Amino acid sequence: MATIHIDNRPYSVKDGENLLQQCLSLGFNLPYFCWHPALGSVGACRQCAIKQFKNEEDKHGKIVMACMTPATDGARISIEDPEAREFRASIIEWLMVNHPHDCPVCDEGGECHLQDMTVMTGHTYRRYRGRKRTFHNQDLGPLVNHEMNRCIQCYRCTRFYRDYAGGRDFDALVLGNRVYFGRHQDGTLESEFSGNLVEVCPTGVFTDKSLKQHYTRKWDFQTAPSVCVHCGLGCNTIPGERYGTLRRIHNRFNGAVNGYFLCDRGRYGYDFVNSEQRIRCPALRKTRSAPFQSISKGEAIQFLAGLVANGTRTIGIGSPRASIEANFALRTLVGPERFYAGVSEQDGRLLASMLDILGQGPARSPSLHEVELADAVLVLGEDVTNTAPLLALALRQSIRRQAQKIAEKMHIPHWNDHAVRAAVQQERGPLFVAAIAATRLDDVATQTFRGVPDDLARLGFAVAHALDSRAPPVPDLPDTMRTAADTIAKVLKAAERPLVVSGMGCASAAVLEAAASVAWALCNTGHPAELCFAVPECNSLGAAMIGGASLELAFETVLGTVAYTGVAADTVIILENDLYHRADAAAVDQFLAAARNVVVIDHISHATSAGADMVLPAGTFAEADGTLVNNEGRAQRFFQVFVPQGDIQESWRWAQDLITAAGADKGDSWLNLDQVTAACAASIPGLQPILRAAPTANFRIGGQKVPRQPHRYSGRTAMLANIDVHEPEPPEDPDAPLSFSMEGYPNHPPPALNPRFWAPGWNSVQALNKFQDEVGGALTGGDPGVRLIEPLPAGKVEYFTNIPSAFERRAGEWLVVPLRHIFGTEELSALAPALAELAAKPYLALNPGDAAELGLAAGDDSQLQLQRNPGQKYRLPVRLEPGLQRGSAGIPVGLLPLAGIIVPAWGKVTRMGKETPP
């Protein structure tokens, strides 16, 4: 620690950090533009000027930029010095010379950092009356709107897009004394993280294009702390609602998870909440061929209670996209032995293997922040950018760790971003990527490897053996693979924080076991390693911890092919799950036809609900509360943003209503979410820590709840004047310590309950600084969430021995392997119109050599016929993928009509003539 003097008062600060970051951490209001906690300092805007003095006797001092000046012991500075204040005011005035007078119509108005800094410096009058510089705006695609005239040349956008996120289609384009931030021509931004420009930009140059479709001023949003539901990373979000419509998603800082950023799927996938496919009311039909008829909530419960009371044999099918509480409630309703996990047998085995590896091995699962700190990484079998985008962004930061040691030797502080990059040049830390096909991380990879899942697993097992001779050797290992394994092992062993990344992308248990073997071999040889698994859905790991048999076994139960209390089941309750995304369509058709009664509890209508007898409207993440467990094993609570209209309610409440109505002996009735959570924690020991994920509904600060609406919220009477001229009483919330009103505790709540970041004078996202003990660090009070899984101490471990044989091509057959896409393959975000424009279309990927053998060229129609289901044929256009191993073919899993296909699997590929019907 160092002691510095600010305006003649001593303060303890971190020695060596820059003065801007330390002043902000101490609570001072010092304006800035180009600096960002995640991006570091470049000194481009000159807005953070302060006066620095040599010593106590120095009365004149000199102007320096706080972001470029280290905090050293004994330093004396002044923020309030008249010359420094005048300098900062002049900077603002010159920036505003060309800035348009359009705050009332600017989408950024009300949470604009430029507005805040202008007020902070005291600039209230524009003296300039000349012509303003103007630019042509670009069409950057369906996600980000461009208004270049508002630019103040802070360079944040390019520094994030290019330097931090690795994008290459966006840059600062310079001609003479004019700087333009955009693409070389109009076109959709290619980066999966382009939406972060909306929050990174301190003005209104980049704004949320999806928000424009239902725009609301920022002070009129009702918000609540939430968790992204579009992959398994558990990024924290702030959804905003107005008039019963979810209108945007903003990032909610969690230092251990997503930090300052979100991926575009997480930011723009929210519009499924407003989809026309929403189930809005209970519906019943007398026969499967008849249309659905809307019924009341009471009629629905009475009908279902009658089924249970009449002794029908009921099973429940859960879901990895439903909360812990919803799955547990359904499990309680039908009984643990009649509850099915809602995933295929293959996925169930993979998830169970992950839990066993993380809980029974010595390698710890890291948070995303800890991934950024890794200095050598092996990615085995996972296309990370498409399955867990923020994990890929974290890996891009990890490759800087070893390279930054060059800057350290030159005594360049880590926060001096431009100087560090100039010193490091193109040096990167080791990142090895072994995947089925090309990935978006290949541009920064030290070395890449391509192969089918079994060959990728063999590479992993070979690395483990090279690290620890006690690990089993790989038979018939080619020299090239042995050399690669030795290289990877040498680098990982030399690292201070080695990391192994894998996941379910290959749909291979052997790949998971190989990744675990590498991490365990490092731990067993005195090199503590971390092991990060990517999982496909927001509660994949949580649902796996609850347990339950596979979908295939549920099918067999209903079809009567397995014993079920002597008789096959005849009533099925399906929770937030489209089975056609998880199993072969023909098998699902047969299953639904065999069930006498099919009840679907979901918020979106889909193919499964279309085959049901009854549908019940469930709340989305924005209309419900619950707990999700991410890939790290971190349990996090999400809270209801707004109360939906009609009979929509939380999934667990439907199960509770049925338990109560049927008079079943399931224990005490649950009156609120806390009671469900407590019952779940008591029933499943591994989930006991979820009780600490967030404060209970009884939590109060000074006797007050936390308000979901900001203190500037307007129109509470006017927005419902078409119904009643009197303001209605706010809805009661028995499940959370948050209120549906402006009234409540006005200051900082615990991080898990914080619905927004705002502070006096700080209306933009930069207000986050006021919620951290140290700017850029964890939230005051700690980052939200609680870990459920911890590793065993390092020691003797039994390595996996089931090493697969080397891949061998088959004459006339291809091994069909899964390929992943960030847009289109996740069922909820695919319903968001903005992302639907970017979604991939079904195709068949072939190695150019294989395509030539078949007489196929890019774009030609092919026919795919899988060995395990020869009756089903798929007509798909060909895409050439040079990285695919010869003898294999790839399909984009998750895209209809390919969503339910279980791969890897062998199949036949043939050319379709123009005369061949589809």
C-alpha cells in the first residue's frame, strides 16, 4: 500500500495502480472517457486531468492525466485545483463543439456518460456557433445502431472490439484530421460480442437496435437482478420492462462471472419473452385432433387433480432450462422414482460424468475471472465461442498473461494498455485448440488440431501420459500425435496456472475423461490445474444434481416396454421442454401418441405442446424467480422483473397447485419460493448451499424492500389510465425482498438483490464504480452466487482407462459429428427476431476431398441417412469444411429439423439429382 495526498488529505491506495482508478475507488468524482476498468489506460481523451505536485513545498505543480500516472507513495495531487478544473472544462467544451444538440431524441439520453461528465465539469453553455462536422452512418446489422455524429473519439469502441474481443471487421478509419469508427462498408458486425459497444461507448454512437422496436427511456424501466438463460455460463443481467413488455437486457457486473460484458446471444435473445408463440392461458382439448380451448386456472387445476385422484400413473419430465425449484416441485409431485431428467441418455451420461469428475477429482472448476488468469490453456473438443461465448472472451484475455511478463520486465504497469501492447507486439501465451472443425479462437491459438471425437480424446490421453507416466499410454499412437502431446504437456507443466477446457460440444464421454486425465495428471505431479467444462443450458448442471432417468427410459415407460409398478404410465407432465429438441422426432411422436394424457407446462408453444392434451402457461425468467447452477457449479438466483397478465405463473406454482388440489401427501404446502428452495436443499444434500445464493424474501433494510423501479420512474398513473384513473396498489411479491414500486430502500442493497447501478451524478453504466470497493474489482459485499462443487485434495487418483481406438474410415459411410452455432441452435434465443436474422441454416459439412469423391460442390443438395434411423432422410445443402477429418461429416445440431438427432453416429451421404424430390 502507498499513501498519497489528494487536496492535502492523506489516503491509502494500491501502490503502482493509476491515479484515476484509485481516485474513483476512493469515491472521488473525476471525469473520464477513454479509460475503462477492463480496457486499461491510453490517455486519449485528456479528460481526467489533475494537478500533480513534486512535494509539499511545490505550489505550482503540473497538469497530468490521472489515468496515465501511477500512484506512488508520497504523491501529492489535486483534483479541485482551479487550473485542473479549467483544463477539464475546456476539454469538454471542445468535445462538444461537434457533438449534436440531440439529447432529447438520443437513445442514450438519461444514462449517457457524456451527459454526466458534462454536468460534472460544469459545462452548461455552448459558445461555438459554427458548422459541425458530420458523418454518414452505417448499417451495422440487426443488433447495433450507428450514429457517428455523436462520436468524441475516445477509442473505447475499437479497443474493445479489436484488442479485447478480437474482432477484425471494425476499426478507426482515418483521413486527414477526420476519424471514423466503423466498418470498411455497411454490413453486419461479425463479432459475437458486438452488442457490448452499446455499453462501452460513453455517448450515443452505438445503441441497441432491438430496443428501438419498443423504446423506453432508461428511467422508466422496471428491473430486477437476473441470470442469462441462453447458455450454461450464468452471466448476470439486468432485464428492463415497461408496459408488460421486456424491452432490453443490460449487463449486470459479477466479478467472478461475466464482469463487464455479455455475448450477443445473451444480450439480444430476450425477445422470446414477447414472442407471439407465448402460451398466455391454460388450454385443453378433448381429442388430439381438436383445437385447444382456453380454460380458467381453476378449471385446469381441477382437471389435473382429477387425473391424479383417479389413480392415473403419472410421470414427470424435467428440463435443464427450468430452475432448480421448478424441477424439484415436479419431482415432488410425481415422486423421485417417476421423475425423468428431460435430457437424452447420452447427455445425461455426459452431465453425470462431469459432476463426478468435478466432485471426485483434484482439479477445481474455475470462474470466468479465473479463466482470464490462466497462463497456458488446452481446449479439448469444444468450439467454445459457439457453446459458451463469454468463456471464449475470457480465453482471449488469458493469452496475454505470459506475454505481459515482457512488459513487467520493462517496468510497464499492466494498466498502461497501449504501452503494454506495443512492448508485447504479437507475443501470446500458449493456447492449444483441439476441435472437430475450425473455431473462432484459431486466430490466437498457438497450435490447432482437427479430428473426430475419438481422436481428440486420444490426443488428450496422450498428453496425460506425457505429464504423468502413471496415466495409461495410448496404443498405436502416430508420431505426429505423440509429438503434439509432448509439446502440450511440456507447456502445461511449465505454466503457473494451467487450464484445461472441454465440454459437451463433441457429445463424447471419452473427450471429457481425457480432459479430466490431463488436469488430474497436472495436479498429481505438483502443478495444480483447473478444469473448465462448458454445458449447453442455463441449468444443465443443476438439473443433473437433482437427478432423474433419461428421456429414452421415459419413452419406454409410457410405451410399456419396461416395468412401471406393473403397468405402463399413462399421464405425462412435461416441464419447460420441447422433446423434439432432445430426441428423434419419430420416437417423440410414438411417445406422445402412446400417452393417454400429456400436460405441458411451458412459456413457449412448440412441437411438443402441439401434441399435448393440456398446456399450462409458465413464467419466463423475467416473470418468475428461481435458482440456476452454471458450469462452474455456482448457484445464482434470478428474480421476477414484472408480473405477467392472466394466469401465467411460475412452473413450481403449477406443481404446488396440483399437489394441494389432489390432496397428495407430499409434505407441507409451499407458500413462497424460499420454502421450495429449503425443501429442495433438505432433500438433496448437494444442493444445500443454494440457501445462501441470495437473501430470503423476509430480508429488509431498515424495514424496507428493494425497489424494482428507479426513483425517476414516471407515469405510474398515466400508464393504466385506460383502465382506471387511480394508481393501483403495487402487486405483492411473497418470493423476493424486492417491491414492484419506486418505494423502498434507496441506497445500495446486497449485490444479489441489486436491480440497477445508479449513483448521484452517475446515470450511465459507469455508476458501477460506486458499487465496488475497488473499481474493477468485486462488488462491495462480494459477487453474487455460491459454489456447490469443490475438488478433493490432490493425491492418488484412478485415471480413466477406456481409451478409444483410432478413427478408421468406412467405405460408403461417414461419421456424422456435431457442429455448433451461437445463433439459431439455442431454442429460446432463436425466437428473438434480431437473432433470427443471424441464425445459421441447416447444412451438411464435408471435407473438400470427400465432397469431390461424392461429386458434390458447395451449395449442392445432399441426402443424409443415419444408420440408427434408416427410415429418416435429410436433404441438406453442402458446405465445404477443410478442417473436417476425411471420413466424417458435420451437421449443425440444434437447428430444426436436425435438433433431435443424436450424434456422433454413422450415416450415408449421397448426391441428390435435381429431379430427386425432397
